[in-house]
Amino acid sequence: MKGRSTSSVYCSLSFVLVLSTIPGQSEHQTQRRQCKAGNDDDTCDNGHDPFVRKPLDGFPARCGLYMAESSIPHAGWGMYTAQDLFEGDAIQPLDVSIPVFDLEHHQNVISNKFKREVPEWLMGQYYWNADVIYAQFDAIDVKGILPGFGMLANSHVGLVNAENGGNRDRLALGRETPHVGASSHYQDLTFTVLDDLPAGHEIFVEYGDEWFEDRSHVFGDDLPLSHHFESADTILAQWKEVVPGDLESSLGTDLYNLILDGLGHFLSPRLRRALPQTASDAVSQANGQGTAYATVPNVVRDIDWLEENGMCLDNLAPRENVDAGNKGAFATRFLSRGSLVAPAPVIQLSRQHLEMILVDAYDEVLWQGHQLLLNYCYGHAGSSLLFFPYSPATNLINHGSGERANVGVRWSDRMSNPEMLQWTADEILESNEKAGLMMEFYALRDIQPGEEILLDYGDEWQDAWDRHVNDWRPPIYETDYTPAYTFDRHDEIYTLEDGDLYPPPYVQVRCYVNEDEPGVPDEDGWYQWTPVENEDLSYTVPCTVLSSDAVNDKEKAYRVQVNANENLKFKAAPWSSITFIDVSYTGNQHLRQGFRHEIKLPDAMVPDCWRDIENPPDNELCNLFMAESAIPNAGLGMFTARRLDKGELISSGDVVLQIEDADLNKNLRFWRQGITDIDEPPWLLENYFWNPSNTFGSFEAHDVESIVPGLGMLANSHPGLVNSKMLPSSATADLHRGLDPGAGASTHYHNVRFRATDKIEAGTELFVKYGDSWFEEREDLGPIPLSDDYQRADRTVKRFWKIIDGNTTRELARDLWDFILQASSIPMRHNIALPQSLENIESILNKGSAYYSVPDRIKSIGWLEENGRCLDNIRPSQSKLRQAGKGAFATRAIPKGKIIAPMPVAHVRRHHMDIFDSDDHSDPSANVWSDGTQVLMNYCYGHPNSTLLLFPYSPVVNYVNHNATSANAELRWSKLPNHLESWLERTPDSLDSEEHAGLIMELTATRDISAGEEIYLDYGTSWDEAWADYVANKFRPTGEDLLYRSSADLNRRVEWIKTRSELETEPYYFESAFTACFVGRSQRTGNHDEADDSKLQQFLWTPVVGMYDDTYNAYPCTVLERTVNDVEGYAPHRRDSVWPMEVTYKIRLHQQNEGDVIMTQVPRRAIQFFDRAYQSDLFIRSAFRHEIHLPDAMVPPAWRDLIELV
């Protein structure tokens, strides 16, 4: 691990640690601290550091810092100054430091939890102690990553000429912005010059002797350390003193040879190597610059040589980026188009290195994320490799999309190991001793001095950022959060006497005091403060600033108390002896909601041999198709065009639409007309309903049905070949009913996805699980074998095979099989599952009877391309339109006239959208009134002259937004044979009797569409006018709407849940949500009527596999007590942290049938908020409702059953 010199300075333009002189510091270092402390004399320049060389005035024409071959043999690149530097100068450019937290812990959890080994990583060779970036108390284990001089500059133990001065600045972002936690707040990393350096001199920083000793397997056991060169110089000096006259005389030579030969066995191998090996060399070194300089004769390069052989490192300089709230990289000089802006050697990492995982006491995964370092890495979705650039200021280059970008990135032709481009990802990661790859940032156009350098981070990064901004909510109760560093910037220190101005609990006050030798206290028990011997933050102790005393008109001294010993109190402590840090895991960089995403490496930079992530989606090729199902007469199906591993997600997430009280609304609709004898065919969507427990929508109303487009409607089901499982959707809080007119106009259930339940070959049809009951209830399908029938059939075949000894040609075999098929005792479904001839018996033994039933379920990719339609040309993401929620975006370039997405549609009627209510739901004669429209209406296509509505159910198409002025898509009828064109000549009434969908539209491009572009459709003039009228005249949120918080918002914040007693004194200001607890199994000894909690049966909460997959295991509950593992009182401020304190609850579980029981040690994850019935945005009865206009040309006369109103 790289060390640091004990004389390294934490001085800054904004804070210092100790006022008085610290032993080992130079006069100018002490003066720096005094300037900051308030001494106002001619040297202080209004508090700025007079000893740090400021950047050159204006923009220097010539490069002042180069990267070139190191003067140390075989050491790779080094850094050279191209201008004279003087002792105390800060070497430009300054840089950022990036902390890595608890790496070993997270990697151990990953290895134990997921049974995968994390490879060794090269970054371990470049660690710095966390104290050099002022971060050692940020977490239990902190490592410092210091790009620029901290990684690119070499070290020579005898020639260290630059020291790490720490970070001069820490970003002090508040928590109201989505930028918070997305970048390191350790800024302006500074290396200062220890001695005057001439132009052309290589810069050496101090790694520390220990760093070299730990790498004896690389450098050998005889590599001289710092004290060996000092000893060697001392020996030469003594030799020079002893020898009279000419050192090259025979006496001088003999004496030196005697030192080497006669005393050689007394010298250590390291010292022996440090000494000149010949007398003539000894003469030149004794008369020259010493033994250390002799090891690197080319340590000072000619400027012309640097210009010819080096690459400029100071074309960039950090500066505040006001818009982003962080630092940016700015051009220091004119850079012409195509020129090199900055070289960027990179460290290779694995994605696994940066994973972070939070598990609870039950080993349940609560959160998964990544180290902050990920945001500074470059990678590709198809590769496990990441690359971290470590040249100066390159990690300050911000994102600029499209034409805003003025630099690009490419591989350098000067990298030391270009052969690594031919290695596999595993081979690169195994090469963990040194880096060998190098990128270059180059100018895409002429760049002017002072212009910010911007790189396009890629569409994937942009999409991730857009989602992050949309989902962002400030941390819990911390909108008034004040970063610790802010208190270091104040002109004075607040004391306990200042009340609320004193630092909050999440800021730790630390003092430099002589805790071990405090001296003698005065009569009041106060010790006199005296300077400490070391300025390292590790030498501070937690303290409390009790009060202040005036020293003079400008200066105060402080009285402080050591927290661990209330009797240890110091007076006259100066301003600079007190500092402020974030309590561990409470700082911005620990926020779980902090943005994390790598910067994209362009496709052309990622060779095939690196693309080791199994089957990454190929954006150039379609990965999901709609085509004729392999099940006879089943219509369309869905096929994967890429191999899927077990557990892999199959496609993009999609919407879920919740239908409220469908049967009740049907009854009320007829009762309102005075009809009690109801005879109406079921509406088509009933065949596609999913159980709302699977989508987490079961609490929305008394009766809920879920519509799941995409795989939930288009994929078929086969009881014996299910290969896809639905994952629960996630409720979102994208739009707020008090602010956004679109609230309630779209579903808040999103991202329902399906996962492969086994390995699936490319070309295979996807089958989801409808459930055996679905097939049993549909007599029109006939006796279709169920899952158990295929299992019984397989067992029958195995027993038969054993009886006939595998010989199907024997007459006995045929007779026996005919007897089995004709046996009346075998159920019909079981019989159908059996092969009807012996020819297929052997194949069934290998693949099963279910496979035999659809032998054509795996298609060739060529067949799918010829006969199918691509389903993954679009994906959902946050819309570019204001207040539009989510939208659909092109995954690849789509030429004009090509199909964006096929849109099979389910036909329904307008009356299916109507919602009614009555005085008595059980009384047909009760008063009935209209009470709104299902949100499904907003996803249907229709025409004002028709009662027919069309709901599209292919993947992602329901995310396509309206944009009349920028529409790039239009609708047309499909030419596929599955599109029943004859239905265009039938009336809506006649279509009601159809039990299957039969119409297909297509969404086509009206112009060339680029990858990543949002898809827009013109919803029609009538929709546009209705929306404008709603926004202008009907959207009238109330004060109650402004205070509303949805269950999705509450669950996303992972708040501590208030207990029953807390609610009595501090109730939630809303009553629209309730808590439900997930339990593994119900308890049958409950009691609804017992008011005394202590008399109820009590159980210990235990987890069960799959308990969070649906709401079958969720019961309403009341939180009685909260237990927090909080010894130091910091838990409230770590609730949004990557490492929160453990919190469990005692709850009263309200079981509908079994009664109430008490459960203890319930984790937060097992308690979720749900909207009460009829309280979510779906039930805003005044919310916007209007179908999407179906173009006139697509609406046949037969469908126009409504009279047009003029």
C-alpha cells in the first residue's frame, strides 16, 4: 500500500488542522496555517496561500507537464515537469481523489452469497492510505484512489521530490439535487514540490519503503530503500574526508575497494547495491549528486526530447462546473480538431470488484449497488471488464450529449501492451501486476482556451441518468442536510452555547489534543491546550466544543472536552485544532440512491474476445420475435433469438394495467338500464387476466384483475414446457397528483419482467405459466394435458421401456402399448400426453412427453427473420417530454418505412371502460350512477364514430407517447396472415362473440429513426384538444393532493415505520396507505377480538423462499415497537446509507381468517406500504381519460356504429 510522508500537509485554501508549528514542517508550511487561522499580514493575500504557485496567468501556449518513458529502467511511464518548479509549489493540474469503501467485506459477501470468486484486482497496487485524502473515518475500511500524480508518477526512494498535500477542497453539496453522491467530494488533490526542480526533471512521489519491501518478488531482495541511499552517501562522504587529495589516486581506489571487498560481508545486500560498484563510479558520485541520482542518469530530460517523445498532461485543468454542482475539466490552451487532448493509461478491473451488497440478519439481499469508483470507469454492456483512467484531470471530464461533446475517446497507438487487445477478459484480469492499456481523448473540433471538455458518455449512461433524475427523492428528513466540510469553512466555530448552530449529530467534531500527556489542570479542572506532534487525522479524538474565549478582536480560542473522558477538558484550543468530518456511512458518497453507472466504451473499442458476458443483447440484431406459435391453432407466439441462461431476464420491462371491479361494473351497467337478466358474452380481455397478487395490485380495489401486455398476453402457455416466470411489477411515483396533470392518467405499475426458469436455446418459443386451472376452465380447448399429466406420461413411458427391455420391434411391445392407449382407466388428459406410436418412445425418454407434443418449438433464426416480426426495436425509459412519465425509445436505427413494432390488438367495447357505483351493490333496484372510466381507456385506440376499442399488447408499445409536432411513427394494418382482414367487414356487435384476438396493427417509422431516439405518435386532434382542455380547465389539485404520498414513494424511501404509539402523537398527514407484513406462513392461533397485545400468541418471524414474489403472503399489520441496533446514536442518519443500522419491528399481524398474532424481529423489508382500496392515483375520478385516435382511413364503415355529431 502506498504510504505517505509524516510531513505531508493537509493545508487548504479552505481549512487547516493545527495552528502552531508542527515539528518537521518548514517555515512556509507553518505560515500557510497561520494565514488560514486569521493572521492578517502582508504575506497572507486575504487568506489565500501565498506559497502555492497559482496557475499561469492567461492560458500557457507551451505544455508544462509531460508523460514520457521513465528514467527508471523498466518502470514504464513517468511524469516530467517542463517548467522550473520551486520548493512548495503545487504541481498543476490538481485532481480528484476517489475513496473505496469496505471492499474486502463486500467481496466476501458476494463470494459467500452468490458462490462466485472475485478475481484479484490490479488497483490494489495503487492504493494510498485513506488519511491522505482525509477519509479514514468515512467507513470501517477505506482505501484511497489518487489518479494523476498518485498513480502515474513513479517513486524512487532516494529521489522523492513531490509530496502528497491532500485534497484542498471537498464538495459541499446539499441533498436536494440528484447529483449528490454521484461524484467524489474529495477535490483538488495537490502534490507539492519538496525541492527546487529544473525543467525536464522527472517527478517522484513517495510510496514508502514498505511498498517496495512488500514487492520483493518483483524488485528483488536487494533493492535499496531510502535509508540505504542515505547510508551510501554517508560512506562516500567519509571516504572523501579520509582520502587526502585526489580520490582517483591509488590510495583512494585501494581504500574504496577495501570498503567494498573487506567490509562487504558487513554490508546488507540493499546497501551494497546502493554503493557504486567501482572506484571510478564512486569518485563521480561523491563529487556529484549522490548515489540515488546515479541510478537514474536520465532523470532530467531535454525539453525537445519531451516534446518529441512525450505526451502533454496539462491541456486540462479543473474548474467549478456551476450547472452540475461539481468540478469539470477545462482546456488550458487552444486544441485543434483531431489533436490529442490527454493521454489516459488505464487500470483494468472486473465489474465484480465494484459490487456492493447489503444483506440483513437473515441473509436476504436488501440492496445491491456499486462503489463510487464505477462512475469514473469505462466499460461496455457486453464485457465484464472496466477501465479506470489515471492521468491528471481526465476523471473530471463531464458528460455532454450529442453535439455538445467536443472530445472523443480511442485506443492509443503508444500503449505499452497492445497485445492485450487480443487477450480474453480473464487473461487481462489475471495480469494483475501492472497496467498496459492506454486510451486517448482527442478533439472532435477546435477547442478554445477556457472551454469545458465534454465527452458523450453514451446512450446507456444517459438513459440511466434520466431514470435516476426521475426517481430521485432527497434522503429521509434531510432536506436541510449540512455537509461536515461546511463547518470547516465558517469564519468561526460554533459551540454548544450557540444552540442549533452547533454541528448536527451526523457531523463528528474532532480535536487535536495531547490526550496522553495533557499536563496539569488549573483549579477549575481545565488543561492548557498544547500543540500535537502529528497533524494526521488519526491523531484527533472526538470532542465537544463547549464555549469560546476572545483572544483579540479577530481571534477566538475554544474550550473543548474529550467525549470519551468528560474530565479531560482543554482551554485555549485554537481554531485550527478543531475539524469536522462526516460520521461513518452518513456522508453523501454513502447514499444508496446515489447515481452509479460506468461511461460507455464505444463499440469499436471493445474486441470480441472481451465480450464475455453471456449473450449480451445485440442492439444490431433482433433478440425477440413474434411469429406463428409451434402449438397448433394457438395463433401467435413469442420466440427468443438468443440463448438465455437460467434466471436471465428475457426482455424489457412493461406496464401493468389494473382493472377494478369488472364484474360489479358490468352488473351496475345493466341494472342502471333496468336489466337484471344479464346475457352478455365475456369481454375478450377476461382471457388475459392475471391474478393481481402476482402484480402486487390485489389491494387496489375489492376486485382487481391485472392486464400484463408483452409476455403476459402475447406468449402462449404449455403446462409441460413453461420456461418463463413473471416477476412482480414495481409501483412507481413518477407523477404527483398535486403537481402533474398526468397523475392518474397512466398506470403506476411498471417494469413487470419475465425471467428464464431454465436454459433456453436460441430460437425457442417462450411459454409462460397460465396455471392448470386456466386450461380446466376453458372447455372449448378440449382436454389439454396438464403439468401432472405430462409427468405421469413420462413415468409410464419409462416403465414401459423397462418392461420391453428397450426393444420396440417385438410384437409384445406393440400389443402392450396399444393396450395402454386403449385402457379406460387412464384419464383422457394423461392419454393424450402419451405418444400415439412407438416410433417416438425413445425420443420421449430423452426429452419428455411435453417436448414431443410440440416438436417444432425451436425455430431457426432465419425462419424467425423471414416469418416473424421483431419485438425489441423499442425499450422503455424516462420520456424526454415534461410530465409524460415513461416513454419508448429505439434500441437500434430504424429506417423510414420499416416496422418499429407489430401491434396485435384485443378488441373491446367502450362500455367495458365504464365505472359505476350505487347505493347498494347487491340490490339491482338501488340508485346507480356513472363514477368514471377505467385507466385502460388511455391505452386503447378508437374512433369517435365507433364503440370498438383496440388495446395493443405487444411489448413496450404502450409506452409510446404523443407528440403532434415531432411524431416519427404512424399506424397501419398488418399484412401478416394472422391479421384477420375479414374482421374489418364485421360489426362491433358480431366481434363480441370472438374469444381470441385477430387484428394486428403495425407501428412504422415515418422517417429514419436513430438508436436511442424516443418514439412519438400523433394521438390525433381530438386527443390533443381534450388534453389541452383538461390541463387548462379541469386539473385543479387540492391542498390535500399536495400533501399526498403514495405507497410507492414510502417504500422507495425505505423509511423507518412509525409505531402505533408514535402515530398517536405524530400521525402521518395522509391516510391513503397502510402497512402490510410479509410472513412465511399464517398462524392459526390468532384472535381478532383481543385488545391486549400481551395476551396474543407471539411468534418469531422467519423467512420463507419466494415469500416476496406475490401478495399471497402479505397481511395487514400494525407496528408496535421498533428495535434499532444503535450504540452511538447515529442510526437515524444512516437510514439512506449503503450500511444502515439494523432495524427490526414487533408487529401485530391481522389475519383475515386465523385472527391476530404478534410477530417479533420482523425486518424492514418484510413491511411494505400499500395504497388503501380506491385511494391510489388510479382512482382519481377526475383524471384525464381519452382514447388514442385511430386514423380515419383505418376505421372501416362496418365499425362506425355511432352517429357523428356535427
